[in-house]
Amino acid sequence: MPHTKDDLPDALYSAEQVRGLDARLIAAGTPGFELMQRAARAMWRALVRHWPDASELTVLAGHGNNAGDGYLVAALALRAGWAVRVLAVVEPSRLQGDAAAAYRDALAAGVPIDAWSPSSELRGVLLDALLGTGLNGDVREPYSAVIEAINAIGLPVAAVDIPSGLSADTGQVLGSAVRADLTVTFIGLKLGLFTGDAADQVGELVFNDLQADTAIVSSAPAVAQRLNPGNLPRVAPRAPASHKGRFGHVLLVGGDRGFGGAILLSAESALRSGAGMVSLATRPEHVPAALTRLPEVMALGTHSANQLMALLKKVSVLVVGPGLGQASWGRSLLSAAANAPMPQVWDADALNLLSAGTMTLPTDSVITPHPGEAARLLGLSTAQVQADRPAAAQALSKKYSTTVVLKGAGSLIASLDGRLALCHQVHPAMATAGLGDVLAGLVGALLAQGLDAYDAACLAVWLHANAGAQQGKYGRGLAASDLIPAIRQLLEEQAPCLK
């Protein structure tokens, strides 16, 4: 099934940037209350589409413009004949500006408005209009109690702009956060809606630009770009007279005793993703399995780094780390690789050895850490990495002067020149061993075919994630090798071999 571009913009912004855009739109002549009305209408339309048989709405209203949106949605729902009630977590007399005007609008429409208490009954569709994007620290009372009640009751939940308690910049749950089935966000997409904990909190995401002046919105530099088929790097088509020497020679190094499968997965991935030639340096006892499974791969049984030297002169890209181990055998092979002047992909134990501080990366390299490996590389805890994944990816790129793929839900690709890309396709069936080995081989194959490090990483991450989502529809039991034929198919759809 061909993949087409979704209807969300590519540009991702910080919460501060979106607040600035809102202010600029108002300064350019669109009244703030008009923007709030547009947001409420967009929220209402999405809510009705999502739950066409619903007829009852409970709005949980906090403070600020997020609450104002909620009051206006309540008025729209009442006029449409729904049973509606607003539970005000903040005394409405404390509302100011457009939010206060929205409260008066709801009051004039006859919307019942009661103060929230722990004994308040929640009914129908719940509308989270509590906190919005301005949250900086952990959620405090009474909001944490309201969020706990929303999450515990099991009713359908829609969130205005962002689920309350989710950081708009990092995707971290700040103490507690609403688990929404539907989120409708406005003006600009926030980075935190796509990474970290967001996949568990956001539900279906709908975007509405509120008819904003595109010139104003596009003037803000995005902090990141979402990857989609419309903006992916492309591997060039092949001339009819092409030969294997034009598409690189990838050498994969790894597979210590007991870990031979990891490097075989990487080698198969590189082979099936278009590398012209693929070689494998692994423990001698793994060579028979390699020849049986992958006869097209040139397998070298390797006792020591000395055996690599002649081969290193013949190859164009190295992939090092899957199954490498951290014993003397793996350390010696990684040391030899580190001194080879060619693009490289370091994964798994290569990263653990890198974090020890005894190795340096060659230029034009890509590292592909999961959050635990990223934590070791940065000298942080895994929780600290996950608390701000974009910052961690950029810090890794700067520290090691390399392109970084920070894996996980909402994978991030950071380049040394400051570019940041995000791939938010994810499927829970992908929670299985070996997928990182497949990704490392794929990045190596794309480097071998002429893409630079950042472009190879971006395309590889997108192909890998979408292949996983495609195979994940069959449910539990996904094996890493299942992704390889799906990646090959997606790569051909995205960049046909022939013009």
C-alpha cells in the first residue's frame, strides 16, 4: 500500500514560538477573541466527527485561553442540543481578557457551570480545557486530582491544544497528564506532541491553523521537521548500465560469541537495502551460519583486528557494534574501525565502548543510541534523557561531532549543523529485539549509495518505522527480520530503482 503525505504540517515549533505567533496574528489585525472562537469551532467539529453518536459533554475548565476555548465549546455543544456542563477548576471570576469573555459567552448561552470537586460526576465526552501549553513544572493540585479523575473513569476524552500535563516542548509527562483519545491543536504543531510520552497521551491528532496568515507562521524558524514522504531524502535512480561497484561496499563488524544473530540481521538489512557489496567480519564460528543464511555476503572469520586491515582498504562504509560485545575482541575491532577514514555507523556495544571515553568517531559518522545508551554517552540517567529527548539528541551531536539517531517513540535525528528531524510513526509490536540491528544495516546501505550522514539517517529511520508500522498491523510476534522485505518495498516506492 503506497504511503502518502498526511494532512499535518511538517514544521514543528516550541510552545514559546506558537505563543509568539498568536501574538503576532493579533497584532496583525485578528482579534484574540476571534482566534479563540475559531479554535472552539475547530474543536467542536473534530469532537463531533470523532464521536458522531455522542450527546453529552463535560468540560473541565482551568485558567487562561485553554479554559476560554472550553467555555466556547460548551456553548456550541449546548446550542447543538447536547447535554452540557462545565466543571470550573478555577473560579471563573479569576479569568481575564478573552477567557473571561468566553466565560460570559457560555453563561449567556445558558451553560450550567459548577465548581469542580472530587465528588463531581463526570459524564459523556470529557473535554480537557485545563492547562494548555504554558506548563513548565510538574502539575500541582487541584489539577493533578482532576487529571487522575479523568484518567480513572474510562470515558472518552478530548484535549484542547495539548493534553494537560504533557510538555509541549519535550513530550514529557510533567508529574501527571491527561490520556486523550483526541487532541486538537492550533496555529503551529508543537514538538512535544510527537516524542517522549506523547504517543500514550495524545490519541488522534487534529491540526487547525485558525486561518492564520501563512506568511506570519512561516516566518518563524521551525525547531524540527516531521519526516514524511513529501520531504524525505531520495536515493538516485540507477542507470541501465549500473554495476555493483557504483553502490558502495559495506563492511559490518560484530557478532561476538553468543551474539552472532545481531550482526547477521544488520548484514541482511544492508544487502536488501541496496548496497552494491556487503562483507561481514565476525567470529569464525558464525561464518557457517552466515554463508547458509546470506550466501551473497562475503563472510570473514575474524580472530583479531589485524585481519581487518586489508579488508578496510577495499570497503566504503563501516557498520560497527551489533553483537560486538565489550571484551577484548570487540574493543580491538572497534579500535581498528575508528582509525579507518570512511563513513561509519556505530550502534549497540560500539556506543557502550564509545561512552567509556577511549575511542573517537571518524567524520561523517552516524550513531544510533536508544535512551539507555544515550544516557551513558552523556553521563546522565535514562530518565534525564527521556525528560528532554530533543535536547539530548542535540547534545550528543555536539559532543561527538556526528549525526545522531535517538531511537524510541518519536525518534529524533540531529545533525551537527543544528537540524533536527522527527519520525513519530510507531507501533507497539515493534517492542522486540533486533530492530536496532536492522536500522544500523539500513543506514550503512544508504550511506554506501551516496547519501550524506544526515540524509541517510533520516531516510533510514522513516523506512524502518513505517515498515514496522506496516508489519505491526499483524499484531504481536513481530520479528526484526520481518521488517527487511517491507523496507525494500517502501524504498522502491519512495525512490524507484529505474526512472
